[in-house]
Amino acid sequence: MKSSRLAAFRLAALAAIAIAAAPAAAQDLAGKTITIVVPYSPGAVSDPLARLIAPKLAELLDAKVIIENRTGGNTNIGMQHVAKSPPDGRTLLFAGTPIAVNVAIYKDKLPFDPLKDFAPISLVTTSYSVLVTNPSLKAGNVKELVALLKDRPGQFTYASAGSGNMTHLIMEFFKQKSGTDVMHVPYRGAGPALNDVLAGHAAMMVISTGPVEGHIKAGRLRAIAVTGDKRLLLLPDVPTFAEQGLPMPETDYGTIFGMLAPAGTPPATIATLHKALTTVLTEPDMQLRIKSMGFEPSPTTPDQYFEIIRSQIDKWTPLIERAGITLN
């Protein structure tokens, strides 16, 4: 009991120090250039989201905030760059779910420790995905698609934003659950992959709803099913996989995006960044704009975001190992 009280006292003391020092941290960032590293290609799913948030952060922090796309290694290159950057609050990471899933995919070759080499600021958004096909594919739902793929094994391809990406993992779970054989064609980003599905060069792909909502409504793509345990706000008429008799609990965790700094960043600086970010994410107009992109604003405390990453590592690792997905 004494140790728990002592721990609570220490946490409270640290919080008080951070709050007291927050103005100094804000002053340290004012007039400086803050770089948000997006480990995805320009125009990819999270890139427009980061670019939407950046100007608001700049205004609140009285700083210049720029976006830098550092792609490669299934986001590892960008993440490693931030992990090795000075812990001064001026180089931040806009991380996706790979910060958790890459632990299992790369194992001992992962060039950083997601739980030790970063200081979480806040979760930013959560989102789910939709399986879309080129309209030339004669299937309108999961049952028809599975029947078609089983009738012609290995004759169709699916596009992904890269090996190990969520657009790859979800399709591999689909193949496992449905007992189908579809050839994987990885691309350098979701944009080129989507373009080839639209052109009919690839038959299908899994992707976040924002970039494809317009194509679905215009008939350029056919929506087969959405991930998650309930229908999505942007595509209310599209049933989930579970509703169509193919439950995929592996995909119910969703895709997350959050912001982190290098480990060792002063608590006061984290507090300043957290306050600015959560202010942006709770503005009504910003919430509407984020939701229109297919994301759900989901601000958290730094500790909550850390626990989310830890939880996702614990959840994804056995699933990925069972599926035999590795880039090690």
C-alpha cells in the first residue's frame, strides 16, 4: 500500500512539474520549425490528415510546422529517423498501425523499440477499411466474391500499399478465413495501388474509406464489405464481413494514427504538444473535416496512447505469426 501511494505521489509530482513548466516549453517551441514526419507517400491515407492538422498546430504553438514524407521499409525508415532525432519536440512522428504490427513482421530486425524509443503525445484518429473491387468483377457481396475466387484460384490479384501494410495484412486474413487464393501485388503506396484497381489492372484491394467513397458512389468501384464490428459512417449501406457470414475479428481493432516524439523529450514539451494537438482534435469544425475523410478523432492522454500501442502489439503479434506473415 505504501509503495502504491508513493508511486501515485511521484506521478502527481511529475504532472505538477510538467504543468508548471509548460509555458517554458511553449516558449521554447515558439518561432521554431517543427517537422512532422509522415512515413507514408504524399497523398497516402494519413498524409492529407497530417496536412490538415499541421496549420492549426502551427497557429497554437506559434511555430512553423512542416510535413516531411519519409517513406520506405513499411514505415520503418520514417519511424527510425524520428527515434534517432534530438528529443527537443521539433521532430515528431505521425505513426500508423505499423508501429505495433511491425514488431511481429520484422521481429529482431526492427531498428527501434516502439515502447522505449518514443514519447507518445496522443492518439489522433481511428478508422476502418473497405474491400473494394473493380466493377468488372462479377461479384456483389462476400459470398459471391468467395465463390468466384474459389472457382478460379490464383487467377485474380489484389493490390496493396506495400508488403506488411494494413492493406496487405487484412487481405491475407480474408484469404485465410475464406480459403481463397488471390495473388498479392504490392505497390509503393495506396495511391498507385488504388489507381490500378480503378484501371482494372488489379481486381481488388482493402483501403480506408476516405479515398474511395467518391469512386464507390460514382460506380467506379464496388464496395464488398467493411472491417470492424459495425457499419461505417461514410458507407452506411455496406455490410460488415461478419454480417455476411465471414467474421474477421482480426480486423476489428481498426487502423490507428497517432503522434509521438523521440524518447527523452521533456515532459513539459510533451504537455505543450499534447495540449495543442487535443485542442485541434476537439474543435467542432476540425472534427467534421476529419470525419468527412473517413476518420474518427480520438484524442487521448500520452499514457493512454502508450497503452494502446502496447495493447495492439499484444493483439497483432500472435495473429501475424499464425498467418505466417514476415518480412524478417
